[in-house]
Amino acid sequence: MDVFTTRPELTGDFGMVASTHWLASAAGMSVLERGGNAFDAAVAAGFVLQVVEPHLNGPGGDLPVLVWNEAEERATVVCGQGTVPASATIEHYTGLGLGLVPGTGLLAATVPGSFGAWLLMLERWGTWPLEDILAPAISYAENGFPAIERISTTIGTVERTFTADWPTSAALWLPGGRVPAPGSRLRNPDLAATYRRLAETARTASGDREARIGAARDAWYTGFVAETIAEFCAETAWRDSSGEVHGGLLTGDDLTGWAASTEDPLGLDYDRYRVLKTGPWGQGPVFLQQLALLSGLDLEAAGFLSADYVHTVTEAAKLAFADREAWYGDPDHTDVPMEALLGADYNAARRALVGAEASRDLRPGSPGGRRPVLPASAPGATAPIGDGIGEPTVRADGRVAGDTCHLDVADRFGNLVSATPSGGWLQSSPVIPGLGFCLGTRAQMFWLEPGLPASLRPGARPRTTLSPSLALRDGRPWMAFGTPGGDQQDQWSVNFFLALVHGGLNLQEAVDAPMFHSVHFPSSFYPRGSRPGGMVVEERIDPEVVAELRRRGHDVDVEGPWTLGRLSAVSRDAGDPGFLRAAANPRGAQGYAVGR
């Protein structure tokens, strides 16, 4: 294929920041320029993303992070995925006449985990005080930021819901009673006040830097933020995507009892590379399962982006995601046979299922001889829905409508950060007065059918799709990367990784390369639809390849030439010259990498 890039791969030796919004990238780079490390920069950029991409993430959302700390010479997962309330039982939802957790509103809320995760990372590995970290976000919330076109489009889509049912959201996001025009200045004074109060709490607290960060965390999970959230859930009720009016279940005890945590990542070797992902409370291991299947298939011989190549990668993805449906869930609440799922013998047997024709069956495996369990039925896209339902990345028919957020940072000290903040979107739930943000809706990813790995369980983490990535090369930390995209995250990221490894592309060339993904398996989001045999490709893929894929039985939708994927990445070379590199996504005209 002809190699084309929309911009250069950045190369330098001081620091690199890549994200889904140029203001966040610039804020992170400004921290590096003023002596901060990658962890300081990532947290500052993350809080800016909450302000300038409110249709894609917010303070009420979720956050998984993968970090490489050079001083410790180890990788760590930071889990900022909040749990469902203690009173969130299957019986409670079915007693309301619901067959699915609604995609919007208070019933789908989990504990807001992103704040705790950002602060845990700052406390453990950062060097800056919280008040300095929050300063850029406070400035943008207070003084305003430019509304990108997708913010205006999103608000326009849910305008009717806001005006008819969610007046607190209308008051914030419909200034003057109108949908804000692209390029207009948006402000969020209540969020600025919330951040400012948290910053002041940290600044005036006694003790060292870590103790002051802890004081702000307490203000969130046991203090004024928790009290306001609990009161809002207990005393108000709102129309959600079920079409009915429901209150919330989150209580002060739910927030007080939760804390962000760290754990070791899962990893898999692929030739000279080792890829690291979260545990099966996220979908991250499905990336590793795809690599385990592909490691015995000759992608080099197939040729990058040939029909054989796209077919093979897609069929491997369908097998891996079938296992996600049958086996993944919060390992604190269900037994996930992860070691067996990544085992050589298991994947050798599964690899034989990749045939010359497209499969239309959902085919989970039987690791260790265990019988897979799937939902009795996966509701389709015809289920009752409302404006702004579910996840903002992919519509119910599998077509891309937007994205969530991602950011990557590399510093001159050898540290790497890959983070995928999401949830708490402006269209997910009514704005909480006085706080300037809404709650997330991640509980929609649970099933209300008992006995499944991802069945609703009080206090459990939903099996999120958020999936940051780290990769080592020849045993040394090499790259932090990731993408928004819901169920597509661990397909687009795999495509990007394979473009580097088998396509011989550099970071920016791999980001810009034509993307494809499967919509064969059940969606993780309300209303949980699927399209057996379905796949989506960018128009820039060779038409002869598309024709051959259809001949092999794939139901192919061809989307616009720059519509799939929202990838960004940073990397570091080993030894001399030891350059840092970065690339970011041109699709959507908002992602940028910066560095020197």
C-alpha cells in the first residue's frame, strides 16, 4: 500500500504527550516543560480532558491507567473503575420491570472512579501539588474553552431530552436556551468552583504533599462531593432510556467504601514484543487473546491489509471477543480462567477454527474443559431507546458516531503513561447542581440475567471496555498507546500494533493507516445489539479487498475514508540515540501530539 501520513511522527528526547484533544496535550507538555514528570503531566492533561471533552468523559466517569515507572523498573495498572452500589441487585432492576440496565440516568451510575485514580497516580509517582495540577482545568472551566463541532452535535442530539426531562443539564449545556455553535466559548462555572474548592482543600491541609492530596480525595469521597451526590440520588428522579422515571442508588456509604487500587498487568509475548493490559474487569485481555491466536498464523505471508490479512485478523477477533462474552467479569466476584485463556494449548486448538470463510456463530471456547456461559438472548437494536443512549462511540447499528478520550505521555526520565478516561458524558445523566458534572452510566454493561460472569452483583466492577496499553520490545519498555472506541478499542489497537510489527510502519503511519473492525459479537452497551458476520472498514481499504471479504461471507459496511479509530501513541527507543516519539489521530480534527 502507499504510505501516507497526515502529519509527521514527532521525534525528540525531552518529552512527548499525545491525546484526543490539543488543549490537553498542550497542558501536559507545559507540565513537562516546568519540571514535572510523566505522571504529573498525565494527571493535569486528564483533568483538562474532563473540561474540554465533556461529551466524552467527565468527573463522574471511570479511568484505567497503565504506567511504566522507570525508578521501580515495573509496570502497574491503576484501576479507577468504580463499583455499583451495594443495593444494586438484579431483583431491584427486574422489580422495576427492566430487562436491561438503562443506558442513561441514575440507575446506571457507579462510584465515580476517575478522581480517585488520577489522585492515586499523582500521590504515588508524581511530584507536583494538586493545586498546580488542577490549575489548567480550572482556568478552562472558569474562562471558557472552544466548543468543537462534536460537542455541538452531541448537545443538539440530546437537546429535546435536556429541555423536556433534564433541566439541570439544559441550564449548563444550552446557554441562552440554544445549542452552542461550533467554535463558541463554553464555560462550566460550577465545575470550576468544585475543582477550586478541592484545590484549596489540598493547599491548606496539613502534612506533606501526599497528605494534602489525600485531604482532597477525602473531600470527594467522604466530604462535600459525596454528600451532594448522595443527596441528588436519594431525592431526585429522572427519565432514562427505558422511557420511565427512576431515582438513583448511590449512597454516601458506597463512595466512602471505594478506593482506587493498583495491580500487576496481564502480559503476553508476541515475537520480540510483550504487550501489557488490565485484568478481565476490563476487556483488555482480549487484545492478548487475539495476539495468542495470531501468533500461529502467518500474517507476514498474507501481506499487510490484504484480504487474507484482514480476514484472518477479523476472525481471530471474533473468537477472542466470544471468550470475552463468556468468561470476563470482575475477578473479585467471578472466577475468570485467564491463565487458561492465554495458554498455548488452548489457543492452538482455537486457532484451527480460523477458516477460509467468515463465521457467523459466536464461538466461545472451553478453557480447562469448563463450559462457557452466554446470555440467553442479546437484545437487538430494536429495543426501546431514547436520545443519547448508551456509549457515545458506536451507535446501536455498529457505526461510529463519536469517540471517548485517551492520552499517552513519555518523559525524559524513562516513564510511560497510557490512560483511557471515559464515562460521565454530558449526555449520560442529569447535571448535579452545584457540582457541574453528571454521574456515569457504566452499570449498563452488566447483564440482569443471573449466573453470567458479567451479571450484576452489588459492589462489583462492570466489565468495562476501557483499555489502555503498554508494550515492551526486547524486554525494555517501548510504547504507550490506545484509543477510544468502546468495543472497538481492542480491535483498532490491535490493528495499530500489527501495522507497526507486520506493516513496518512508524507511529504516525500506523495511526493513519486504514482501519477495520467487527461488529459480530454483542455490544457492551445498551441495548446490547449485535450483527453476526458484520464488519466495518474505512473506504481507503482497497475495493478489491472489500469484494473478496464479501465473497468470503463478511457483511461489510464501507464507511468514510477517515472515520474509524482514534489512536494515539508515544514510544521510547532503547540505547543510543534514545529518542522519544509520538503520534496522534487526525480523524475528528482534534487529537494532537506535542513534544520535543
